[in-house]
Amino acid sequence: MHGTCGAWGVLSLGLFADGTYGDKWNSVEGTVKGLFYGDASQFVAQVISVCTNIIFVFCAAWIVFKLIDLIIGMRVSPETELSGLDIPEMGSQAYPDFAMAKTGRTETTNGEMQ
């Protein structure tokens, strides 16, 4: 949500800037006009900034998650995963009326039950 709306906010400047602001801001001579007001260069600059942001955030998040996975791990045990995280995380059952029956049957690789 934040990434999509933030990207739209950045791109919309490159589309809808009407030239009423921007003179002498960030060492820019003249006002800023968007694609719909005759200047495609501002939209190109905004697209480059969104792509740069996406690449940086992806790389930074990948590094952080890899470090977390190496140091403390990010997955719970398979048994906890199957039983659910309600009790380990919250201390009580979220849906006490819902229970999975243990039949002893297992699913094969092609989806059939044994």
C-alpha cells in the first residue's frame, strides 16, 4: 500500500505538474511541468526515481531478511506451523471451535489421499 501509493505520488508529479511551482528549487531553473503540460523530461526523472527506490528497497530488505534468517531464523518448526501460531504467539486459541481432525491419512504428490 505505501509503496504503490508513494510511487503514484511521485509519478503523478511528472504527469500533472502545471508549471506553477519549482522555480529555483533544487537548482532547477524555471518551473516544473509534467508530461500533460508539455515536458516529458520531468516524468522521465520521476520514473527513474521510482525505479531507483524500488531497487534500493528490494536490495536492502533482501539483505536484512537474509541476516535475520541467518542470525535468529524466520520460520517456526514444522509442528508449530501445522498446529498454528495462536497459542505460541498470542497465548490463546483464536478459533476454539475450529479443529482439524487427525485422520492419519496423508496426501501423495499427485493430490490423492492415502
